[in-house]
Amino acid sequence: MDIRDLSVRELSEALEKKELSSEEITRAYLKAIENDEASSEPIHAYVSVRPEDALAMAREADKKRATGQATKLTGIPIAIKDNINVKGYETTCSSKILKGYIASYDATVIEKLIRDHGMVMLGKTNMDEFAMGSSTETSAYGVTRNPFDRTRVPGGSSGGSAAAVGGKLAPVALGSDTGGSIRQPAAFCGCVGLKPTYGTVSRYGLVAFASSLDQIGPITRTVEDAAWVYEAMAGHDPKDATSLSYTPSFTLKGDLKGVRVGVPREFILEGLDPTIKENLDTLIHTLERVGATVVEVSLPHSEYAVPTYYVVATAEASSNLERYDGVKYGYRAQASSLSEMYVKTRSEGFGAEVKRRIMLGTYVLSAGYYDAYYLKALKVRTLIKQDFQRVFEKVDVILGPTTPTPPFRLGEKVSDPIAMYLSDIYTISANLAGIPAISLPSGWTQEGLPIGMQLMGDTLAEHKLLDIAYGIEHVK
Ligand code: GLN
């Protein structure tokens, strides 16, 4: 048995039966991470790893297990995206501007998973700078490679988290999803990635990109693992003003008989890769074979999802990123006056994509353009939300591809922002609508690249969404 092949559930059972200790599991992962970093073409999933601290957490977890204070997650290692604060650890958001910034408090998800449940943090994972991107190439700390083909991207922005789970450098990881950043990299790295209903997981301690869209979620090997971790991290948090009172609890049965599945006709686009289309068709046949009803549905405003997102998200980002001025956090440029220091710090500290978004966001919020862009985008966002409400009167879940193409090559889209933005065409609308969505592994291309399929559920219908996902995972 290779420890690194085990799911969270299997690890938990082995810990419970005392077949393994958390220290052994943690050591196996730390060794694998070290070997990867030393290899000629590393996956490079992590931006920081503190092995001694991880082992200390593991020994603590083993003590908890020995004294009967364990939950099912105690002692399981987890990787954390580097935009989530862990007290005493650097939070860089893979940006030069936050280099050297040490978090002074724990995010609520960290308090829950690590402090309360006793999960073991393996390290902080690489990402696109400030979570802006779809390939992890905008990181200031080097690219992350796809574990299944080192010449390709792992997706983004939670590319480090997905590559860690897909590349067996962590059994589970946390990502954040503003427009697809959990689901798209999960699809590219052969993992399960869950973007929960907006407001179910506290954003306290998550570095804000676009506050009305951001949501933390798990990246795992199985649906059940995602359910376990989601259960442990969700719940009302008074420290997050947008937090809902919802405590999920799952019993996964996976019965697909009678389930109504809607496939939006707008998702079958010209740019959809034929292998992915074929994979979707096969899945539809399988679902029908086991007694589900698959119907075509329409989300008429989905063609506006990408432009709407790039107005709303950049507007919010331009405001959220105002705080990085060289005074309060991280990097500070040398200058002879205060205003020169602001300008130099931001010019040197932010990368090109972040600057592009700050400029775009400032523009759409400016006095002369607010109504034409920002206000208009908010109205279209409402129409997109209403499309979903209408469809969920008729179906239990919406099914479609997670991404229009399999993982693309490193460098392929870096100089073409629009092409990069379009890789989120299927994921973005769930964030605009606030609904939950999950990406599931759905086989491989001929070249051995992972394919992901996405299920979207109604607001707070995670139980239904995960149960159907569990059914699909087991039917094949
Ligand atoms: N790729 C999208 C973007 O670049 C989504 C990112 C995310 O979900 N954080 O904004």
C-alpha cells in the first residue's frame, strides 16, 4: 500500500485502526514534495513548506487520536492555497507585493480544519497572482506544472492546490473560486473540486479578490472526501458579514434513478473540444441508462457571463487591492517621497495581469463610465441569476463540461488575455449566480490528459449536488 494513493476516507480509517500514524503519513508527503522540488521538471505545487512545523502538527494529532479527542479528519494532511491566512505563516498570494507578509491571524477555515479538527498543514500552494488567472503562470514564484504532462499548465488560479492533489503531493487541498479557480484546475489535474454556495464558507482570512464572488472550497480525489471537508469548514461565521446560517451534513447514496439533469444548449459551443464533447455525450448516455432523465435546458444570458464577470470582478479587485500601498503589508520600494513610494511599490510589486485588472476595474467604476459598465454588468448578473432560477424549477442539476479544452501548454495563452479568460466560460456563471458547482474527473483524452465534467446545483442544494456527483463517480 502506498500512503499517497489513499483518499481522505481511507487515511482516516487507517488512522482510526492505528495502521498508520499522522506522522508517517505526513512524512510520506513531505518526502514526496522534497523529491518533486529536487527533480528536473518539478510540479512545484507549493510556494512554502515548513516540514518541522508540519511534523509537530502531525505528532499533536497523533496525541489527540491516542486520547480519544479525534474527529475523522484529525491527522490528515492538507495543502492550503497561499491566499488563505495561517497565523505566523507568510501569505504571499504568489505576488511580489506581499513578500514577507506574515499573517497575524487564522482564517476561519484554518481555525476549523487545522485548530479544531487537527488537520496537518503541509504547506502553502502556488497560485496565479492574487487569484487572477487560469494557468498559475502569473505567480511571482515560478510556474506549477501539470502532474500528468509537465509541458502543460495545471489550470488556475488554484493550480498549486490541484496539482498537489492530482500529483499525490497532498490528499486534499483548499482552493478559492471567484470565476472557476477551484473547478478548472481540478478538471485539469484529474481531481474533484467543489465551489460551494456563496456565503456557506466563511471568507474571513481569505485575501479578497472580488468579494461578491470569492468562495473557499476543497480539492480532493473523491466526492466523499469533498463532502467531509466541506462539512467541517462550512457554517455561520459572525466575522464574515456575507456568511449564511447553513450547516451542511451529507449522507451520500448516489441513486441516480429519477434524477433530472439539464444540459444547457448554450454550453455546446463551437470552441468546445471534440474529445470533451464526446465525453459529455457518453456521460449523458450513461445517466439515461441508469434511469436519470436528461433534458436540454437554456441559459439564454450565458453568452454574457465572461464580459459581466470581467467588469464585476475587476471593479471589486481594484477596490480590494487598494490596500497594498507599501505601508501596511509586504514589499516596499525605496523612494524619496510618500507618493513616489506608493507608485513605485505598486509598479514594482504587482505583475502585469494584476495591473491590467486594477486599471480595468478603476475604469468601469469611474464617474463617466459607472452606469455604462459597472451598473449594466450588475443588471446582467441578475438576469444570469434568474436564468438559473428558472432552470432549477425543472431540473435537479445542470451538467456540462468544466472547461472547453483539455489542459493547454505552458506559455500557450500568456500573451492572449482574452483566450485565457475564455477558458472559464463554463465556470464563471455559477459565481455570478452564487450557486454551488462541482467538477468531477470524467476520463482521459488520448494523450492521457484529464477531462472534467461540471455539475451545478441550486442555491444551498449541496446535498443534492454532492449526492448526484457521488452517483456519477460510482456509476462508471
Ligand atoms: N480565471 C478567472 C480569473 O482570472 C477566475 C479566477 C478565480 O476564480 N480566482 O479571474
